[in-house]
Amino acid sequence: MNSQGSGKFCNPLKKIVSQNRRRYVNDNFNLDLTYITDRIIAMGYPAEHCEKLYRNSMEDTKNFLEFYHSKHYLVFNLRDQFTYDEKNFDNRVRIFEMTDHHPPRLELIAPFCREVHKYLQEDPRNIVAVHCKAGKGRTGVMICAYLVYINFFLSPRKIMEYYSVIRTINNKGITIPSQRRYVYYFHHLRQKKLNYIPLRIELVGIYIERPPKLDSKFTKSLLKIKVAENDIEVFCGKGLLFNNKMAEKEDEIWKTYSLGIGEDQYNPNNPEKGKDIISRRCYGWNIAKSGKRVFVEGDIRVDLFYEPQIKVIGYKKNNVKIGHIWFSTMFTCPEYCGGNYIHGDEAYAYSNNKSDIVKETKKPINIIDSEKEVTNTSESSISNCGNFSETEKDGKCNSQINECHKSSSKISKSIDKIKEKLTKRSDILSNLNINSDDTVVKIKDSEEFDNSISKNDNNVKYINELEVEKPPGLDDHCSELSLKLIYCKDREPPRYCIEDMLKKAYENNLINDKYNERRLSTTTYGKLIPKSPEGEPNGDGPYTVIRKDDEHVQIYSTIEIDRAYKNNLVDDNFKLIIVTRCIDIDDEEEVSMAKKFVDETYKKQREHDIRKSKYNQKPYSQVNDVNNEHEIDNDNFNKSDFDDQLFKDDPRLDDVQQRRYFFRQRMDSLSRHPDMYYHCPLKKKSSTKSNDNTSLKK
């Protein structure tokens, strides 16, 4: 098959643009594309016009899919505001628009998984190809969510590790903390058998510990915070002055008193009566101090940035972003979401700082027969790698094949050395020490070597071998029948080369627990920092903030904040604290106030979407209802379409905002929607029955 499109002369440029992403180079194809499983492809955007000079061209992508999977593929386009003629793929396209470098709207994840699953089950030959722009972050979130959906691995963190190793050469697949958070959110919902419907809440305050030092020799800066629901700003705190003098004082205090958590500290994951200190020393913004109340629901973004001014003349420069987070209001109240949400990177910490997706095991071998085994292993590895290419070599082969040759050569040399030394005296044998980073032969010391010798046969030795865990959901996802039907024409299924990639990543120390290594490196001992004056900051500080009885608290460390986790200005002990409270459904005035606020935000969002669609010359319906098969079209809504669903009588279907969270489910689905009239256990119930309250449609 000859690749057309932009021509081979652009391939070096395309490789540069691909950065760390693996490329498929085989059968004259050279594409930013990877088989994540035997039936799921992650790929870059199929571009047209000038963009095809440095990205996958539409023509090449179509030719690839038709060549290998003709009439049995479905393409998922996740790139926001970028659509193409679906006829390019014979109308085999589904659209789930998402903003670059952001997590998806949480209500899109389950419908995406249902759509993928439905198509794969229709025919054992079917495969899906998913892309955003680069085909890495957003694509990875949705593919990993689907792998969570089918229990490919039981651990969501292991799923993301698996994806990242397969899609990139340096295990940098899903790195943005908020994107990882949303995969964990979805896993939490699956575990609790819950459908997603956000909780309407009130924003109480946003506080920070250990503010970054921002002033320079020529500029002074104000620290600011902004809160948005999707694209609509709902709160912007006034500038917080934190000059060099204040920063130096803060640093000195924390050096003297390095422990910030006392016995009276509030722990969101284990609340105890009488322990209500949110922070002993923090700065920030209490919303009520601004003279307004702010209500939100759904996907919320909190931005932390600073506004630099040139000293003396006072000229203001553009705002500089420090970091931001996305969170879902559904997970602010543990009772509402079925239990405390704990960030998955912490909840699924690796033992011994390494993932067990690859393990070292000891295997007995016969030294004399080992050369034959090496030859067979080498030939097998070459055969497996031939259809899952990373870089071009002789038209069809790839760098992995070369690695296999190199590895087998080194193994042979190591075996020869062992045989040579076995002929020497026993005193030499006892001192034998063989090490090889690229082979399975690793005998660390004389004691281990002596223990490995069989009593009956001195030719038997134990070697360390890497063993890759088979995904528990692999066979259900791709049966033997699917393998035979999809990978005929002498094509080996990708799963074999995937094993090699995982082993190589393990050997290169790429599958380790950097998150918890960094988390545990923060100070947890020393003198306890004294309490600051009690109060509620309003663009100032420091204060000791004490939690009220009906408040929920979320605490985000540096490594959980987008951008900030790799920003040198931000200390690893920095914390972003978000305090919220649930709406009291027995308080009609509060219910009405919250509904009015949220309705206004929703109206502004619709207007924003219309303006954006006009700018991009696309009908609004394509922006708002990004695929009529997975999201309800408000203009053509018919409640009777859900007569066969368990939620058919749910009043939220009559609400123009709430109905978008409902989608068709399998009849055997165990997932349910949260209660409409939810009463937070932190609120005192009035004599009025909460279930009779019809004014809050939640």
C-alpha cells in the first residue's frame, strides 16, 4: 500500500511534531498512530490543507483504516471546534468535543463508553480510532475511561500507566492532573454504580498555603483567583498583595515551624468531632466578604494567576498563570457521590515504588540449551514487532526489531561467558557475578548464584525474567475470534509488541511512582506552626480558618494542580483549599437564590456557545449537542423516547438543564441516578419533609 497525502518529504517534520508519541511506520505508512489494544487506536488529528504537512493527513489516515480495517472502523473526533467532512470516513464518525489541555465534561464520558462498547460488540472485526489534536491527552482520558468501563485492569491508575507507556516512548501520556482526576472520577462512579448528575452547591471560600514569591527586581505583583463554571466566570477575587518582604517572612516562619498540620486539623477523608482547623496559616478569599453569594454546579475551574506591574511607572503587564484545577461538584459531598473521593494516584500507590504491571520472576534454565532458546526468543520477538512500528527501518521493520537483535546478541554473549566460567575451578565459580541491563540474565552475587545451582545438574541456573500482567479484561475485549478475523494477512496482533514495550519501560525505570515519591517528600515532621489570628481572608492573610459544621473541604497539593505541578515558582508544600456547602433544600429562599444564579450562568454559557459557533462558522446545534446519539437535543426533545428506561418518570427530564445528564442505558445496567431531592447530612433537617420539596430540581 502506497501512502499518498503530503508525501514522504514531510515525514521528518511530522516526527518532530509528534514529539514523544509513537508512530506507526509499516507498509509504507508513517502516521502518528498507536494501537492501544488490538481493537483501539489512538491517533493524531487527520488534517487537511496546510496542517497535513506536519500532522497525519486525512488521505493517509483514511487509506490506513481502509487498508487494515475496511468497513469495520469507527472514528471518534474529540477535537473542539474542528470538524471535517464525515464522508471522508464513509460517515463512520462520532463527535465528542473537548477543549485542549482540559478534562472532558464529565457527562460525556459514560455516553462515549457506551458508544464504543456498542460498536465493538456489533461485530468481532470492528475497531475504533480515537483522536483529538495530538491524540494523547484528551484521547487518553477517553480511552482509559473506556478501559475502566470494561475492567481492562481493575486499577484505574494501572490503566493510565498502561496507556501512557504504549502511546509514548517516555511514559508521558496522561500527565495533566485534572485529566487524571476525571478518569478517577469516572472509576469512582463505576465502583459506586452511579450515573453522573452534578450537585448544586455554594462556594464558600478559596484559600492557599505557602503563596509563591512573585516580585522581581523590576516588577511587583498582585496574586489573583478566578472561578468559572465551564466557560463562564462566576467569581474573581481582588488582588492579594504578597511582596518580597512578606514572602521572606513567610519562608522564615515555615523554616522554623515546618509542620503545618496539628492534632486539631480537619481531615476531609476522616472527619472527627472537634477537629475543624482547615488551615493554621493561609491567605485567600472568602466569598461572602466580597458581598455576594456564588452558586455552582458541574465542572468548575479555579485559576490562580498574578498581575505584574513595572515598579515606579506602574505599567501593568498581562496576567501570568500559575496554575489551575478542574473539579466536579458531584464529588464535593461524600454522601452524594457514594463515599469519600480520594485522588487515585494516592489511593492506588505502588508498592516498592514500581507498578506491578511488570514483575521480575526467577526462571530455571539449562545453560547448554539456552542458546537454542535465545534464538527462538529472538525470532519470535522479531515476528511480533513487525506490525506495530515505532520508527521506519527498511520500509517495514522498526527500531524495536533492532532492539530485539541487540538484546539477543547480548544474551548470547552473556551465556557464553557463563559457560566459559563454569569450566573453571569452584573458587572462581563462587565469585561469579553477571549483570546485564538489556538481558534476562542477572545473577547479583555469589550466594544467589550458588543457591541457583541444582543439586543434580550444575547446568541449571535461575535467571530473572520480566513478566507482564495479562489484563483481566483482555479476552472479553478481544476474543480469539476477533484476533483471527482482524489480524489475518500474516499480521501479528499488537498485544505482543505491547508486552515488549512494557518490559522495556520497566527496564528503563519508567514505570515508577513519582507522584507518591514527591508527595511523601513533603515535610511531615518538625515544630508545629503557631496559629495565625482566626478569621476569613478577603484578599489578604495570614489567618487561621476554622470549618463550620455544614462545610465541605477539598485540599489540593501542588502535584494535583495543572501547570503548578511543574512550575518552579510553586513550593511542593503549597496547597489550594476549596470550601463549599450543599444547598439546604428546606430553605426555600436559598433554593430559589441558587436556582436563579445557576440559570443565569447556564444562559450565559448558551450565548457563549452561539458566539463561538458563529466565529467558527458552525451551526450551534453542532456545538451544544455534539452528537445527537449520545446527548439530548433540547429543541427536539421527546420524553416518550425514554419510556423503556428506569428513569422515565424522573422530573429532571422536564428541566432543560438537567435532561442533558440522561442518556439511554442498557436494560441490565445497575447504575442509578443520585436522588433529586438530596439532603446533605451536614444540614439539620426541618420539620418539613424534604421529599415533598419540589422547588429544587436536583
